[in-house]
Amino acid sequence: MAQSSKGKLNFRCPSCFMRDIDMDMFYDEEKKEYYCLRCCYHGTEEEVRKMNETAKYRYKHLKDRVVSFGEDNEPVTFKPHTRGEQ
């Protein structure tokens, strides 16, 4: 039985990542593609990178603190969070 091996880079499965599941992908050298054991997603390195970039919008302001929610049609303002700040 063939053993799965991780590729040169450690990619997250974009399909699982969009559902808040942190699953590493494996690389198939014969097919030259990455695949997920959990959800059966597979794709080339370019496709996986593109999907992961579109999924990062969720965590863009993870380390920022909301300063003001603004009025109608005004953007929310953020500032970087510093440790020990209330």
C-alpha cells in the first residue's frame, strides 16, 4: 500500500479551511497535484495557493482592535492590538 507524503510546502486544504478545519494537504508526485484526505479536494499548487488567498479574508483583522464602528456607510476603523492594553 502506498504511503502518503507531505509536499515541499505545507499547504492547508482550502475547502476544509473555509469551514474552519485546519487540514494539511498531501502531494502526489505522479499526478503533480495536492490532495486532502478528509474532503477529497485535489488541485495543482497554483489552484491551492489561489484558493487559500481567497480564504484569508476571514482572518485579515485577527490581531486588530476595533476603534470605531462608524456611522452608516462609513468604514470600520481598526488599530493594531498591543499586549496588556484594555
